[in-house]
Amino acid sequence: MAPVLSQLGREWRLQAADRWLLALFGWLPPLMFALIWAIFGAGLARDLAVGIVDLDGSTLSRHLVRHYDASPTLAVTHRFGAVAAGAQALRSGSIHALVVVPAALEEDSRHRRSPQVTVFVNSQYLLIGRLVTSALQQAHATAAGGVDAVQVLSLGSPSVDPAAVVTPLAGQLNPLFNSGMNYARFLVVAIIPALWQILIVAATVMALAAELRKGELPIWLAPAPLLALAARIVPGTACFWGHGLLYLGGVHGILSWPMHGSWLVLAAAQLLTVVACQVAGILLMLLALDATRALSLVAAYTAPGLAFMGITFPASDMTPLARGWRSLLPISHYIEIQVGQANYGLAPAAMLPQFGCLLLFFILVVPIAFRVRMLRSRGAAVESRS
Amino acid sequence: MSWYRLLAGECRAILTNPAIVLIVFIGVLFYSVLYPLPYLREIPSEQPVVAVNLDGSQLSRRLERFIDATPQVRLAARAASLDEARRLLLARHLAGILVIPEHFGRDLLLGRQPVLALAGDATYFLVSSTVLEGMNAAARTMAAEARAGQLLRAGVPPAGIGEQLTAVRLNVRPVFNAGMGYVQYVIPAVFVLILHQTLVMAAGILTAGQIGDRNGEAAGYWRRCPPWRLLLGRCLVFGLIYTGLALYYFGPALAMYGIARLAALEALWALIVPLLLAATAVGIVLGRLLAQPERVTLVVLLSSMPLVFASGFIWPETAIPDALNQAVQIVPAIPAIKAFILLNQMAADPAAILPLRGQLWLQALAYGLLAWWLLGRGQGLPSPGRQQPT
């Protein structure tokens, strides 16, 4: 036990001497997690700018606009005299939607010609566009419902209940597993793991690069290279596992977002994820043999991780090729465990396939061992030549 | 040293640096295929939902058919109770639950306003809003039918019903990304960021690699010319390479995915030039300050995700803390992403992006001056970054 500990102690001192590694192992990941949380801290978008072209200027049109403005998600910030001016504002991005109230709206409505208010929503910013659309629809339904009820009454048929005619059936919308459709909760718990994966793989490369830079004997020429590699990554394993737990504790503890599953299962999944990422990092470094080249491979491998995780866009709607690439990223398997536990509260046994996938990354030890042997024989050849 | 020898030296340095070749020539092309890959199917459609029909009447089955017929949702399973539905949802990865209450058909006919419960798995925001949208649309169709029936039974003449039930209708028309597709939403912004990040990396790696005399060339070409020339030469060479890559990204690459390209070529040029100059200068500054190529790569890699989310196309700028918004304005990618989307996807008037273009030119100038100063300061001297950490 003692030699192992002293070896680990030596590794730790070696790596802690590098300020960059120390940052990656210490303060940088929590700081970046906090930064992501700060971006989405508001949770719900409020007062998104909406422009109005009111060609009617009647009591009814003002009634509708007041309702739109009253929605917490929306704010009527611009009023235009003509559609062209409004369209220009929409194109220049200063408003998210343009509401056009047609002329003679009130009169048409009184004569039951069912006029329509047209809204042009900027759907280039897709999610913002969706928020604006649903807020407008809700506000409009409330505003128009009142008008409808008056009209039904004016039909003069005593046997009609206006409420039942206006809304013959109601739909009660229930977002499951994320009450209030909190945007921060939905994105932050996906972005932080994706960022975590980038940090782990990159830090592993940096840890292996430290000695190459100093021109010391590369690690694969050590007496027991695989053991030396293992010892090299252990400090990182501990630190990044700590960061992962810190993130979980932060969102489910401090922010008290609901957690329905087992902390133990999640902690175990995180440990496996850290090691899987590190193994991938070692392989990339051994293939590139140069920190800069290895990091550009890391960038290609991990930077699009979030897109492939399947939270922002469902994995079931991805092409087989995309799903193939997705399965090569440890974080895609981790996120399924996280969702299964924190959101769904599934039984630990239900997570076995994902744990199996994370364990499969250990197969990478085989190509690593091959590569180490190759490098050793190449190193021996160079030495014998010189 | 002649311009010719400087430019030839730059080109050789770039082409013989495997990391730069990997990032610039292979990486940029690879990314143009990799990033759109998950989104190729554009919109989530036909999401599976489970129905809990506690009524079983003719009308309730009609509603089920309406829901199954929407493009967003398909009925994948039935459950006898809400608990069973929840279990099925988890076990079979379904996207939502529809609960039709007891006596639904009768209540609807009697005008007792039955309440449908529609639930979507909000773990996946996009899926759940798609599911709720689909089920809601079906419920509205059903409601319109029921309303007409009630009025008819109440003796209102059929001519008074028809379309005219709702006093004022709302017609929502998505514009710029009319199909609400995911590729058109994400890729234009990500492409700008890819160009920016890889250019900063490449210029930074080249610059950092030329600090000190680690290559054993005490008299590299970069030492034998004044810093301003080196700066201009580097901007010119990277600018030309990236002009080619930008033409590919804003041309065939966008076209390949059917993404709108509404900007006039001159307007695009007027943005591409300051973006490339600013990004090259940022790369030189980072290369000088960080002093080691791998550190440049690391910093740029780690900055990518925060930049995406701070750039305002996913999460509205007005919801991001002010201090953060202002802090990221120093990165050329931020105004660039906004300006390119406005021009190319939203057909904004060129006048509308003038402030953003001004910001890019200001950045090009400021980072250019900083790069010039840093290149001059370090020339011929061992850089402080080379000192071993103590």
C-alpha cells in the first residue's frame, strides 16, 4: 500500500506544480459551471419585446393589446403605423414578434365575420420563438374568450351556457418532471455535464503533456507503462469526480431542484464517466503524441457533445450515423442515468444498460496497450540508433 | 526582408505545422459535417404518447383519432390508469400522456366542460412543447365541433355558426425559419463560431510556437521583419485561407442543408473581412500571452460553450445578466454571430447591422494594436511565459 501511496503523492506533487493543471483540477470547472448557471439563472424569459401594428385603433384592439402586454413573458415595446416599419424591426431583431391588428377588426367582430389578428414570430431563434408563440396564444385566448362569451349571449338563446360554448372542453397542460417548464433546469443540467466532459478529456491530455514539454522521458517508456498511466490519471479522477458531485450537490442541494433517484447510483455513474473520459483522453494523447494536436482531437471529439446528448434534440430523431457518434461519447450514457435518476426516479436496475455502456469504454485499454508497445519499440529503436 | 519571403515563410510555417493543418484544413471541413449531424431530421415529429381513456365513448375515440392524426404526435400505447401510463412512459421512453376523463363524451354533449389532462415529458423541452402543441391542436378541433353542436341544439341557425364562432382569431405565422427546423436554428450560428474559434486557435498556435527559439532557428523569418509587417503578413495569409473557408461555409455548406442565404455578397464581405482580421489578431494576442500552443488550444476549446450560450440566439440577451452580456462583447464571435444571422437568415437591412460591423472593426483595430505591441515586445527576447514554473 505504502509504495502506491507514495507514487500517487509524487504524481500529485508533479501535477500540482503546473499552475494550469492545478486550475483545471481545482477552481476552473466550478467557476465555469457557475458561469453557465449565471447565464440561465433567470430560469424563465420575461418581457420579450413585441411590436404592434394596430390598424384598427378600436376599443377591441386596445383590449387585445393590453392582454398581450399583460403576459409576463411579453412586453409591447414598439408600436408602428404601418406593417412595413414593423417588418423592418422584426428583420433587424429588435422585436421577437410583430402583431398586426387589421383595420375594421371591431366592426368585423361585431358582425361575426371572425376577423383575425396575424402574428409574425421570429422562429430563427427557435426556442425564444416558441416561448413567444405560446405566451401570445394564451393571452389571446383569455382576451378573445371574453369577447366570445358576450357574443354567445347576444345570440339570444336562453338555453346556451356561454362558458360551455366558448370552451366546450378544457385542456390542462402538465409538464412532467420539470414543473413550470423551467428553462434553466432543462438546459443547465445538460450543459454542465457536457462542459465537464470537455474539461476531463482536456485535463487528461494536459496531465500527460506536462513531462513532454519538459523534455523528460515520456511516460510510455516507464518500467510499467500502464500502471504509470493509471497513477498519472488518478489525481484527475479524484478531482473531477469531486467537481461532478459538487455540481449535483449544487443543483439538487443548494438550488433544491427535485431529485427523485439515488445519489449513490449517480455518484457511481459519475465515477465511471470520469474514468471513461480519461481513458479516451489517454488514447487521443498517445495517438497524437503532442499536446496541441491531441487537444484539437479533443475539441473534435467533445465540443459537439451537447448536441449529441439528446436533451436539446431527441436521440430517437437522430440518424443512425448521429446515434453512432453519440454512443462514442461517455457523457451521452451518463446523461441517461442522470435523467433516469434525478428526473424519473427509476430503479437502479433500470440503469444497467447505461452502466454497461460506460464500462465498455474500458475496452480502450487494449488499443492503449498496443499503442504503448508500439511507442516503446520505436523508442528503443531510436535509443539503439543514438 | 521582403514581403515575398515573409509570406512564403508564413505559408510554410502554417503548412508544416501538423496541429494547424489538422485544425484549419481537416477540422473545419469535418465540423461542417459533424455539427449538423444530430439535427438532420430537423423537427421532432410523430412523438409516441400513451392514452388513458377512462370514458370509452364514441367521442373519446374520435379525439384519440384526432390526436393520432396530428403530425407531432402518434398514439403508441393505451393504459387503464394514470399510474400504468406513467410506468409505460418511463419504460418505453414515450413522450407524453393524454388522459380522457370519465363521462367525457356525455359531459361534452351536455356542455359541462370536461377537462383533458395533457402531459409532456419536460425533461426534453423541445419534445414536450411539440407533444403539447399536437395534443392541444387536436383538442381545439374537437372543441370547435362540440361548440357547433351545442349552438345547433340551442336553436341557433346553422348559418350563424360556421367559422364565426370565435370573435377574433389569432393566426401565428413563424417567419425566417418557417419550418421551425433545428438545423436552420443552430447551424448558422455554430458555423460562424467554428470559423472564429479555429482561426483564433490556428493564429495562436503559430504565434505561440514562435516564442523563444524552441525550434532551434535562432533567426526565424518572424524575427527578421518589423512587428507590423509580421502582423499584416499573418493577417493576410490567414485571411486568404479563411476567405476560402468562409466562402465554403456561407455558400455550399449552408446550401447543402437547405439553410437560408439571404444576404447580398457585398454585405457578407463587409462582415467577413473585419471578422477574420479581428479573429487573427485575437489569436496572435492569445499566442503571445499564453506562450504555449496547447494553452491557446485549451483556452479556445473551453470558451466555446459559454460563448454559444452567451451569444443570444438560444437564450435572450435580456434574460442574461448585464455584466455577463457586456463582458462577452470583447469577443469578435459575439457581434459576428448576431450580424451574420441578421443578414443571412433574417434579411435585415445592412443599416441595421452597422453597429455590429463597427464593433467588429473596433475589435480588429484594438486587437491589432495589442498584437503589434506584443509582437514587438517579445521579439528576440525569451518570453516570460517560457520560464519554468517554480
